[in-house]
Amino acid sequence: MEANAQDGSLAVPLIVGEEHHSLSYKLRDTESSYNHSSKGDTSFFKTIVNGLNALSGVGILSTPFAVSSGGWLSLSLLFVIAIAAFYSGLLIKRCMEADSDIRTYPDIGERAFGNKGRILVSVFMYIELYLVATGFLILEGDNLQNLFPNMEVEVAGYHLGGRQTFVIIVALIILPTVWLDNLSILSYISASGVLASAIILVSIFWAGAFDGIGFQQKGTMLNWDGIPTAVSLYAFCYCAHPVFPTLYTSMKKKHQFSNVLLICFVVCTFSYASMAIIGYLMFGSEVQSQITLNLPIGKLSSRVAIYTTLVNPISKYALMVTPIVTATKNWFASYCKNKPFNIFISTVFLISTVIVALAVPFFGYLMSLVGAFLSVTASVILPCLCYLKISGVYRRLGCELVLIVGIVILGFTVAIFGTYTALLQIAGHL
């Protein structure tokens, strides 16, 4: 990499027009406010915990549905996606080694392709954060309706079903958290992602082994029509790449970051695969987009799984949307220090996600869209393209170039077919 760092190509971004500069500077200012300058004093173990927290998320709830969509053989694609995402994580590390000034994921985009690269990476990041936050509300509404199926409300002559009512109630609970300027308290709560995933996995296994559900379903070996959905949901499980540069810069011994990635990906892939196998054996083709919706609510293990599922998104919502809200506020620089204005922007943003959650109440299909279009792009395609440009590997034919091009082709294939399938599914259920 040192030799590559001296290559002149590393310092030559693509030419961009003046109209892009203002937007790029605004994005850079916004992102720098969330890139707490690290002194590089985080230990190996703590970085692993932070990495597991980043990779562990609500995607684990949908892996049984993914297997149900594509059949048992589609589970092999989970490992293919995991390997591709792990390798692209290593490429992010190599990009950062090429330039010590790189601190964030958008910095990598700018280093490779100039201001256009920063804008592209930032846009994909923000859209992904927005849709994942919307998915949180859908998840909350679905699971609360499962717990309280008879909930209905009529307001000013308008009838609201249980799921719609719970989405609004959860939004009202979340509302004060998006008004906060200091989210340090919530960051500690949301850091329980690893523990939450472990509790959910153990609780669901307990429900199958000891609460009378059993593991009797045989399922199907392969369903070609469901492969795009399955792969898209697998990709959604590995959408933490925008966090990797921050983890890397925070490490005391940065040369150990490859080992951190390896451990995180092995542990998370094991948990995702375990949940997929357990859930599919329990419910077969009847498994829903969130496995918690299949659980018998009268059992303690089921309630533990559902309540754990409910708590985590509430604590994470504000952390997910704060970068987008702040970027929005920065467009109105003269009002940024006006507290009522900031509250107004945060509230409008929350209302917009509620509207989307009510209009597109399909958790599995929405996460499939996020996985296919956004996660694959941000976690597989962009790291590969940025590395090719920064390192100059694209100039010489070799095994590395062939491997990276193969991963990029895989990424584009998943993005195209997965996005098309997800959009068809959403449109068909509207």
C-alpha cells in the first residue's frame, strides 16, 4: 500500500463542476460533526464489541423469511454475501491506509472521485438511514399489534387499525428523543444490540425446543422466484460499512482491524444463519417477515423475544436519524441555533417517516428494497470502486482486479434484480 500511496493517481480526483462544491462542503461540515476526532485509544476487544453492535440489528428477524423465500439452498448465498461484504470491509481499511486524512466513509468517496464521490456516498448513507428508521416504526407497529390484536381507535371520524395506532403511539414516544442535542445516553442504550440479538436468538430457540412448537418443518430446497428477495434480505444484514472508518480510526492498534472484521463477520454470520435455520425449521413456509410475529404470545420466551425486539428500535431511532436531521438543519444556517426551529425540523422529519410507515407497511419488502438497492451499493459496490480508483489496481490486470470486478458484478446483479423484485412486491401490496 505504501507504494500505491505514492502513486500520483491517489491525489487526482475526477473533475467536478462548481455547482457541486457548495453541496459537498455542506455535507463535509455535517459529517465532520459526527466524526468525533479519535485519538486512537480504543482497545481490540472494545472495537470488536462496537463492530458487533454495528453489524447486529433487526436484520436477524428476517433471515428465516429470507430462507423461506429462496429455499434451503439460498442459505449458501448468505455466506457468499458475508464473504463479499467482509472483503469490501478490508478494502475500506486499505483505502484508509492510503491516506491518513481519511476519517469517514464519505471521505473515501471524495478521495476516489472528488466532490461527486462524497455526495454520492452521503446520499446513499442518508437514504439508507431514513428507510431503516422507517422500518423501525413498521416493526414496532407489527409486533405491538401482535401483542394487542384488538386495539382500534377512532379519531375525529377516522378509524385507525391497531397497527396504524401503534405506529403513531411509538412515534409519540420517540419524539422527545429526536429533540435531544446530546444523545450520549441513548448511545449507551442502543449499544445493547449484541445482547439483544443474543436474547432474541436464545428466546426463539427456547420457544421451539421447550414451548411446544418444535422443529418439524421440512421446507423446500430451492425457490428460484424468491432468490432475489432472499439475497436482498441477506445483504441488509451487512449494512454497517459506513461505520467501519470510524471504528478503524478509533483503534489503538490499527493493524489489528482485519482481525476485528473477521471476528465480527464470523460471529454475526453464525447468528444470522442460526436464526434462519431455527426459524425455518419451526414455521416453514408460514414464517412471516419478522419471526416474532409467528411466536405464541402466551409463552414467556415469546414475550421476552418480542419485548427485546420492541425496546431496541425505540432507543436507536434518534441515533439513526440525527445525521440526516442535522444535514437538513445546515441548509438553514441562520436558524441552526434556534431551539424551536430545531424542534420543528426534527418533528417534521419524524412525521414524514410515520407517513411512509403507514403508506408502505411491509417490513420484509421494505428491508428487501434497502438491502438490494442501498446496502449492496454502500457495502459492496462503492468500497470496491473506490479502492480500484484510489489504489490504481484497475490499471493492471491481475487476480485482485478479477476478484474485485467479480464482486462488483455480483453487487450490480443483486442490486438490479433485488430492487426490481422488491418494488414489484411493494406495488403489488399497496
